[in-house]
Amino acid sequence: AQKITQTQPGMFVQEKEAVTLDCTYDTSDPSYGLFWYKQPSSGEMIFLIYQGSYDQQNATEGRYSLNFQKARKSANLVISASQLGDSAMYFCAMREGVPGGGADGLTFGKGTHLIIQP
Amino acid sequence: DAGVIQSPRHEVTEMGQEVTLRCKPISGHDYLFWYRQTMMRGLELLIYFNNNVPIDDSGMPEDRFSAKMPNASFSTLKIQPSEPRDSAVYFCASNHWGRGDETQYFGPGTRLLVL
């Protein structure tokens, strides 16, 4: 079974609209971390937001927020007021176990290609 | 602060040749990760180090791949001999778990093409 599932291969959104990118995960470990990265066409990986499994509140970073629903094992990224520069690939990723516990690498989903239209 | 530095940024080589990719992590970071990105397999972890010691190399595809971290500021990923199926973007990332920051900071990647 896939550990990270992103069900939207591609999305078209009008500029200034809010966007929700879906991510579900699969782990039996009570301690884990969830990440979202942006990869523009230039290829670099840009960290956007992080949510720890024990965090009580949803993470927010500027226009980015993470809708964390632990019971459903979902960690959707919400981008408010989308901009043309938001067009990129978006990857959801997970680290399982406690930090430094020997499983510190990230497992990535296949990504969602987001295109913002003017 | 400088981010993660990778070299070369692009590499074109012929099948059978040795390829060495280099990475300098962010100063003070004690974890270093090597990832590979391909269209078929997406982003996958190859190996990671903690305090220069390899912790998990289960993602290394085969014996043709090797990675070293001789000191805290330098790591190499070597492919010998290279094959066309090794063509990919190779990313290095680093982090330090302290201070509540779990972010893995990625380098710009090395785009490898094996002909």
C-alpha cells in the first residue's frame, strides 16, 4: 500500500481562488511528521509547511495552511488567494517515527500539478 | 546563510562511465539525505547520514551506487558504472532536528543524463 496518496494528478484554478490539494497517508506509528513541498518548473524543492502528529492545531504559514484530520489520516494543503506564481508541482511527504529514530527519510507522494489561470 | 550546495548542476555522461555527485550541507546540520527523482518512480530516498554515519541505505538501487560522508561538510554519491536508467535528478537535503525544526532543506539538485 502506498504510504502517501495524492489523488489529484493535475488541477486548474482561477487566480485569487482558494485551492485545496489532497493528501492521505498510511502509518501505524503514533509519531510522524507531514510536509508539503513546492517544485516549480525550475526544479528546486521548496519547503512550505509542516505538521507534527501530536500538534493540536493546524499548521499555518502565510497563505498556506494544512487541514490536518488525524482520524481520517489526511493532511490537505490549502492555499488561499492563489497567485500565478503558485503554478507548480506540489508534493506531500511523511517522516515516520520520532526524529532521530532511524527512519528519518521522507516518503513522498506522486504530486499534484497545479496550474493557476489568470 | 548558504543553502545546501550541490555540484555539478548538470552532468551528461556515457554509459559505463563513473559519475560523482557532490553535496555540501547547511552548516550545523547533522543529517544529510540523498534522494532521486524520476518520472517513473517519483521522489525516493536513497540513503541518509547522521553525524557522517550512514543510517539507512536501503534505498540504494544496487552495488553500482555508493555514498560517503567523510566529514560534516561534504558528501558524495558515486555511480560506477553508470547506466541510462540512472538518468534522474539527484537531490541532497540536510536538517537538524533541534529547536523544533523538522524541515529538510533541499539543494538545487543534479540533473544526470546517461547516454
